Amino acid sequence: MTLRIPALVAAGALLLTACGSTVATSPVRDQSNDVPFTGCDQVACTGVINGAEYEIVMPETWNGTLLIYSHGYRPAEPFPPTFNPVVTNAEPVPGWDGGNQEVGQSLLAEGYAIAGSAYAANGWAVEEGVRAGEEIYEFFTSEIGTPNRVYVWGDSLGGLITQTLAEKHPEWVDGAAPLCGVVAGLVPNIGLAFDAAYGVQQLLVPDMKIVEFESYADALAAWEGAASTLIESARAQDTDAIAKMLTIAAIVDAPSQTGSQDGASLVSSVSGTIESLLTALAYGTVGRYDIEQRFGGNVSGNEATDYAARINDEEAASIDAIGGEGAAARNAAILDNGPRTAPDPAARAKALEVGGDPSGAVQVPTITMHTKADPLVIVENESFFHDRYQARLEAGEVKGGLVQLYTVPPAEYSPEEGAPYGAGHCNFTPQSRLAVIDLLDAWVREGIYPGQSAIQAAMGTESGYNPIYTPGPWPDPLAVVAP
């Protein structure tokens, strides 16, 4: 069977962008690059604080800057679609324990102290992650030395923890770098995961459970059933089912590019879309079970959602090209006329209070970075966060500045080699990670705002960065309301 449809996502030579404020900052504290400290031969630089493992690594000569890294989401039980073993180790810098210490060793060579902690619990552990960041800072300052500067940074859920720490503690956080971060917060993101599950239930798997899971096994069974339907429908080249999958992808802005799929052909585009949906469904089922248990009920719903309004003309044309004329409208009508779910008010309130809900009131120099095609934490998180930041800026509640960087993948890459950057969750080059820290340091220490020439020089030519790409708006406009 041969199908010809418009590409879901243009695979042209889109490059990246930086959106920034012009909020000025002044150099902070002592500028010395040789600061005294108590070495790890005298202080326990690894150990456990209140149930969370920590690790601190000191350079030979300390430049006075402490980097506190917050790791990403770690499930309490094996999590689809990869089902990797559960881990609870400390991580002072990304890749440190995974056999790739390039970033960490480069930072140490530049004189940074690097530190990181696991959290006292796995799952959506924003509250525990913030506490771990606070405690490792307190341990460092009491046992090792007094930093002249502290930068917090983190990936994914750790990006949300990073921004929460920066907003909560401007008295000791001097700069922040949330990377591939869930900076729209818990409720909007789990709301999109709910929409993906709802879409599958209404269009493809009528008996699928999507809220109030009784156990991990109950939630996992829901994901497995949905995954089987999506995969088998694609293998059977079921055009009606594929059109429905594209409809679901459109309402949650699931990318058709991933770390393994470039989206340049129909097969790759559909494969990437299914991969993105399976990832979203993992959080809409197994992830939702963890969140419901943690916060005492359902934290999101779709009472006022207009699904048809989320499908643009290009997406509708692609859906109709596979499913037949009017397929997009028919699928959207099913979703808009389906049963609605309301969140539990107490659970939602608790989730907003301690589950991560950045206000956008940026208090310190802040640089974010995101891949264009992120199937797990969609790049539109950055649009959401920027909208909140802009509202706070206009209200006079911002004291720091915001610069947002994006990396875009090459137009083509093979599934075997994968995207070198720009597609996949947190798929950054080591140089781009180091560039963020260098740019942040120059901004904080010397008051040098990271303009385009500085960004391009720091990021280099092999990171996917270019100041053109800007993500679209958050899929649900009702969610973008400053707290």
C-alpha cells in the first residue's frame, strides 16, 4: 500500500533560537578563582542525608562556584516503555555514573565544585528533590566551604526542581539552568498525558482505564493494552486507526521526530508519532498512578477542553489524507462529545503546592535549553514558562533575566545512529551543556548578558543551535494562567 501525505513536522533545516530578556544583573560576591575548602580526605563527600544518597566532587583548585545538579524522574517501579531497573544513586553531574564523565571532568578542570543528590523517594519527587538540594547546600557550606556563587541545574523533572529551588531561595541561588525541564509544572503536563490517554480510550481502546488506578499492575495493564493496539494497528497499516493516532498526537503536540525517528518519511513519521504517544501514555497510566497516590487523587481533568480547537489546518490535512476526507473533524467530534472528568480539588491543590508549579517570577539569571523534538517533555513547556515569565515581568515581579535556547536535529538520521542532538529527551551534546554553564557564569560573575554571538561561540557548530527556531504555544491555552 502506498500513501502520500504532507509531513506532520517539516524536516527542513530548521535551526534553533534564543529568546531572552534584557534584565540587567551585576557581578556577585568575591571574584577569586582560588577559594579555600576542606577536602574530601577530611569530609565525607559521599553518604546519605535523610534517606537520600549524595555525592560531592571537588576540583584541585576551587573557583568558588558550587554546581548543584538535580536528576530527572526516577520511577518507583520499572517504567514503560523501557522498563529500566529502578535506581537510587546520587548523580553530581549528568552521565557521571554512566561511563561518560566528559561534562563532569571538564567542569572540574574549570574549577567548579560539582554536587548532586538522589531523592528520599522516587516518582514525582519534586518536594523531595527540593529538600535534597537544600540539604546538600547546607552540608556543603557547613562542612566543605563557603561558595561565592551557587548555580542550580538539572534535567527533566530535575529542571522543574531547579526552577523551584531558584524561585524559593534567591538568597543563596545565584543562577539557574533548567534543561529539558518540566517548566510548565506538574498539572499542565499530566493534563496532556491525560488527554493522550483519553484520546486512545475514546478512539481506539474503549475499555481502557485512564484515572483512579488501583495499583501499579492496574496502571501497567492499561498501558500494555493501549501499546498493543497502537503497534498492531500500525503494523496492519490500518489507515483509520493511524488517522486516529495522528489526531491524538495533534491534540497533545506529540512530535513525529524522536531520538530514533527523523520523521522525514511517512513510515518514520508514523513510527515517531507512535513512539511519542507510547511515552505520553506511560505517564498517563503508570505515572498517573504514582501521582494519584502521592497527592491523594486525580489532579487533572478535561471539563472545559476544546479538542477540535487544538488541531490546526496542516494537522487536519495530514489526518484527512490518511483517514479520508473529514477524518480529523469526525475524530475531534468524538473527543469533544465524550465523557468529561473533573479533578479532585484537594489533590489538585496539593499538586500545585508541592508538585512543581513555577510562577515565572525569575529571581536570578536563568538559562533554559530544550530539544525541538522531545517526546517526553514537549518543547512547548518553554512557551508556557515564557508566557508566565512575561506576565511577571510586566507586573514588576522579576529580578533576574531569562534566556531560552533550543537545539534542532538534522533533517535526516538513521534509526541505528539516532539523532546526534535536537531530538529525543534531553539529547544534548556535552559541549552544549558546558556552554550553558559557561554562559551562565559569565552572566552572573561579570554581568555579561548572553547575546547571540556569545551563545553561538559557546555552543559551537555541532550542537544544533541556531537563533531561528521558536516553539509554538502550549496546546491548552486555559492552562497558562500565572499562579
